[in-house]
Amino acid sequence: MTGDVTLNPSATCLVMTTEILRSMLYRGSEVVREVGLLVYDEIHYLRDAERGVVWEESIILAPKGCRMAFLSATIPNTSEFASWVAATHTSPVHVVYTEYRPTPLQHYLFPAGAEGLFMVVDEKGVFRDDNFQAAVAALQDAAAVATSKVAKGKDGKAAAKQGPGSDIFKLVLLVMSRGYDPFIVFSFSKRECEGLALSLAGLDLTSEDEKQLVEGVFRNAIDVLSEEDQRLPQIGALLPMLKRGIGVHHSGLLPILKELVELLFQEGLLKVLFATETFSTGLNMPAKTVAFTRARKWDGGAFRWLRSGEYIQMSGRAGRRGLDDRGIVVLMFDTQMEPPIARDMIKGAADPLVSAFQLRYSQLLQLARTEGTTAEMLLQASFRQWQIRNCLPYLKARAADLAAQRDAVQIQQEEQVTSFLELLESRLRLSEALRAALADPAAALRFLQPGRLVQVDVAPPNPGRLLPSLGQYKQSAAATAVEGGANRSNGSSSATAPAAAVVNGSSSHSGAVDAPDTTDADADRRASNNAAGPLGAGPQVVQQASTSVWAVLVNFEKAGKHKPANAAGGKSSVTVAGDASDNNPGFSGSGRGGTG
């Protein structure tokens, strides 16, 4: 019983997905009430971020009188899990485990671009560091040779990455020559699975009798489809590949094609199978050799390296009990994988089982329609709550230790330090208030007009970074002389200056004042602005624009207050029209510094 297919639902032994079981438990199905034994295969999926909560819910909601069995090869904290199940169902739980493997494994490294395999773990589980270092050295040498052939590669003279010159082609030939088939190649991309299978187009691994048998099974399988479905490109492209002993298995195939590939592989008619991770969990179809093309996978949020537990689970497909004396595992790695990552992946132990329980809206709706079950009950009975409750003694001891370390700290001049901290916090609050005031459209939009110069600061956010001082630029001597002459002609006693801006408790006064302390880059920029003319002065408006652009610095001109004037003997002239409050302000200028 799955979400797509239901066969003989009245049988005494039902095989179903955990989602179907959970749905039956919520509905109060009669089948669930009469069940005598629940078997959970691959129970380590309980740690899965997406589906793990389904497994926990089905265990919590299972009938109390029902017996349960949990199967997994990658749970190191079995005692903790067994304690949770025993407490949830008030029944003893027995842990049966073994570290013996009937078919031992040998782990090999296949460096990209190199020749041959390097055994890093033998059948006794001993890690061979010398072979590991030799594989890393071979990878580095191959990468150096590839770098030297870049120029030839542009001309098409370098070795091709697909076809007979590719690494996967060489690995398949090596495996077949040594009789290590059947061969499963795991890849974490459906497109890559098909691409690797197509790269072996020139390789034929079956005899004429096997080709006829494959074609007969294929024709009989697709006879159940309509003529229109039989003409699908996916069906037409698969048969030539299968006849050469090469198969593909992933979730993008039609269900009937997946069943066909599984049947042919089980009968030994497929020598090489390119598959995704799902082939290693839901199917009991081992092979003699297993290989990993790329140990990076997409986990729903980002690409990451394969965990050691996942590597153990998938590499366990190697070695057929009663048929092979040992299983072969090959890890293909390139320069993108650091040697410590490969070492930890091969040598590492299985990841502990950690609950991924979370409440979702769909769960709340299901609980609203179910009698006797509430969200609080699920939270209290979850494996996540059990693990948190068990680590409370450790957390209390840790808190006491940290408190003792805190009390042992001695601060010199503690009162002064406390006062200084309060001043810093007050300054940050005022800075945030200033940022909010400057970002207010009523204050900033009148300066953000066409023709203005906008400087964008794309530096990452730094909460401890203080806002720049909005002091007035220091005007040039020529500009001061011009303004002074104009003011004296008007009989004023002081120079006309832009409006003052208050920042961090200080204000920019009228007249020429010293610029605030800045970096060399800021000083050079301000110097160039001052050299452009007497009106190159003005405060900076800081506005947090978005999460990607952290601040917008607007260098605006206070225009409309001065008339055109020639400064420094006519070497520089500036003409300004409009005011900062105008709808379409602008300015034009020319001089030795160029056009503004």
C-alpha cells in the first residue's frame, strides 16, 4: 500500500509506507486495531528532516497492545531509542545487535584523472593510511597534469570527460575486467545518472542470448501500456541501454520501468546500474561492487558532503551473502573534496539518532479531527522531548560550571566598566534612533532625486560599527574666500553655511570646521569633493535599504543659496540651480577636476 498503488489491502500481511500507516492511525482504521506486529524497516529515517516526524507520530499513536520491531544498521544510540519506546508504550524493549558482517567490505579510493584503485580499508576494517596518502598524492599529480593541459583542452586536444576517456568509463572497464560485477554506481542527481549511463554508449556488456532475453522481458512488460504510452521517449531510449547491460534507476522513471529495471538487475541481466540514494534503502538488491561518483548531495536546503552514516548505509549494498567472499566499495573523489572529509567519511561511525519532530499545520488539523489526541500529548511523548529531558542533568551541571566560572571572574574598576558599558549601550540606542530618523521618507526622499550621486555601501552588517559622523566638510581656501567676500559685501558678520546636523551628541556649526576622523579612503574622497568647488560640502545620509544593501550614503548639495562664482582666479567655476527641497534639483560644474 502506497500513495499510488494498493494491492490486496485485506491480506494478513500488509507492506505500506509510514505515511499510509499514520493516516490509518488518525482515521482509527479497523486494520490498525487488529494489527499484532508492526515492523519498521530503516528506522534511522526518524532523523530525516522531512519525513522523520511521520515515523515518530506512527510510533506514538500505535496501539498499546501491539508488538513492534525496529530494523536498522546505522543507529549507535540504540539504548536511548529503546528506552523511549519502552516509556511510550509501557512495555519492555529488547535490543538485539551485532557488529559481525557476513560479507566483509573493502574500501577503495579512485582519484579523478588518475589510474588504478587504492585500498584504504581492508576486509578486517583496518585503515591503511599509507595507501590513503598515496591516493591523495595521485590526485594532486593528476590535477597538475590537467592544469597543464588547459590550453590543449581549449583546442579539443585534451582527453574527453565523457566517453572512453572519462573516469567512469575507466572504472567500469576495470570492474568488469576483474569480474567485480554486478556494479551499482550511486549518484545524487537524476540527470547525472542518465548522463553517466549515456557516456557508456560504446560499451557492450551482454551476450547475444542475454540481449534477446532482455528484449523479451521488456516487450512483455510494456504490453500492458497503450500504444501511445509505448511511444514515449523515455521507453524508447531505455531498451538499447538495457540490451547492453546498463540500467538507470531513479524516481523520474515510470513505475513500470523501475520495476522492469529491478527485475533485470535481480536476474543478473544488468551488469552496471546507475541509481540514486533511494535504491539503497527500499530495495534488497545487493551487488558485488558499489561506487560513489560524487559524495555531495542536496538535502533540501543546501549541498553538503555525504555523512558517514549515509555512506555506511549505501555502501552496505556491496557484497552478496553466500555469493561473494567480500564486497567492493569505491569512492571517486576529486580536488573539491578535502582529504580529511574523505577520511572521516570512510572511517567515521554512524550518526546518532536525533529526533526531527516538529508540529505542522497539517498535523494540527489531523489532531483536531481525532479524539483523545492533542498537540500537547504529542509534544510530551515525542522522542525529541525525551532526549531533552534526559540531558537536563548534564545541562544543569554545565550551567553550574559556567556560573562558577562567571563568579570567579574579577573585573578591575568594575564600576567604571559598568558605567562605560551603559554609555556604549546608550550610544547604540541613539545611533539606531538616528538611523530610523534618517531613513524616514519625510527626511530622506527629498534628497533622493534624479541627478544626485548615490554611494552604496555593500559591506556586511556589523552591529558594533558606529554610524559615521555627519560633520561638515572642510571647505577649500578659495571657497572660503569667495563666500567671505560675498558675505562682507552683504554686511554679514559670519559666513553662510548649510544647515547643521546633530549626530552622536555633536553638531556641525556654521563656518569651516575640521572633518571628523575617518579612514584614508574617506579623507581622499572628501578631499576630491572639496576640490570640485565651494558647494561640495554636505552631511551623509545613512539609510538601511535592504538585507543585501546595508547602507546608502547620499552626498547631496545644498543648492540655491549661492550664485555662480569664479574661484581661484577663474580656474574653477560652478553653476547650481535648485534647492534640496525642489522636485527636480540639479547642478552642473566644470573645472580642473572634470565635470560634475
